[in-house]
Amino acid sequence: MSTFSDFMTIANNLSRYQTMTAADPTVAQATRYFQANISAITTPAQLVNNTRIFNYVMNAFGLGDMTYAKSLIQQVLEQGTTSSSALANKLSNPRILALAQAFNFSLNGASTTQTAAATTDVVNKYVMQTLETNEGQQNPGVQLALYFQQNASKITDGFSILADSNLLSVVQTTLDISSYTSAENIDLQAQQLDKLLSYSDFQDPRKVQDFLERFTAQYDLNNPNASSSSPGSLVTTLFDSTSSSSSSISVSLLLSMQNLKLGGA
């Protein structure tokens, strides 16, 4: 099994994997508490001071590593997103912006937690984030691919990629761009991405999948031990067996071989 195979297995059966994740006892318990208590929260202060609710929400938006920043998040939620000077619009963090949009207390007041964005959507995000995290423990490449698939449609320009470390990692890997370029001027980085990418492609699920095929193949080449299965991926096996006679193998050839089915079917 390769990163591509693992990713496609999940992507092609996503609803099943989401259902299995939601049914996990730990996830189910956290969700029940969130659903039973979120409607009683009417202010940003109440949200950040309810540790179980706050942690659930933060993890749902991929901000689990920022649960310590209660004061900052409270300010974000109090200011909303309407004003260009609002903290959520100035932090250049798409996850914080998404959180502020879902819990827009400055716009919706006490009824904020009655909206679908702050209830059903948050539960769905939490389940998907948990699924991605669980897969990442086995193979970070699969986690990145799932994240990119879920968020590719939000890409509108180079800056939207540069603002999200996960999206940037996928793009850099796929296009074989050194991570050291992140130290360059951000405008120059955006211009480089503009030359290499057609952003409208990310609105097409088929083209997103094609892009992720390239990513996962390149990821396996860069990380030969990343696959969660012990025998190793077909891509890696082919690469290792031919490395003594050839300095490189094209990603397109590897993808073609990887997509072959046993028995010639």
C-alpha cells in the first residue's frame, strides 16, 4: 500500500470512514456534550471558559494547538469579521477566520450558537479533523491529502496557499518546490505560484484528485518509509529496485504503474 492507495481508499469511502470516526466512543462522548450544551452559550466569554466546549470547537477548526490562547480567541470572537480591522482579518490565519465566521457573535449576538454553522457544521468539522489526525498518526501524507481535498476549493490565489501551512506543504511537494523558499519575500512566492498553478483547477474535484495523485506519488518518493503498511508501497519498491541503474523515475511513470491492477484486470 502507498500513500496514494491509502488516501484513495479513504476518499472513495469517505462517508463510511466519517461514520466510523463519529461512532468512536471518545468522539461520540465529546459530540454529545457539545450538542447538549452549545445552545446555552451566548457570549464569547462563555465559550472560551467552558473547557470541553472550547476544546471541541478549537479542534474542529484545526486549532487544537492554540487552546492556551483563550484571551486571543475571545477577542477574535468578540470582534467578528465585518470590520477590516477585526483581529480575525488581520491575523492571516484562515482557520481562525473560519472560526470567527462560524461564531460571529458581533453579528448574531446571543443566537450565534443556534446557527447551523455553529452546530451541525462544527460537528462535521470535528469528525473530519479527527479522521485526518488519526490517519496522520499512520501516514502524514494521507492526512495532508485529505486536508487538501477538503480545502482546495478555497484556494483563489497564491496568498491563500501561503497562509495555510498544510496547503503549502502539499503544493511544494507536488511541484518539487523547496521548503526553503518560504524564507523568501512573500510577494515573490505568490508570483511563483501564480506562474505554476491554474487556481480554477481547484474548483474541479477531478482535477483536485489528479493533483493529489501527483502529490502522493511525490510524497512517497520523498518519504520512502511513510506508508502505513509494512510491505511498502509499489511506488517505493519500484524506485528502490531501479535506483542502482537509474538516477530518477518520472512521477507519471510511477503513477501509471501504481494504477495497474494485479492479474492484468
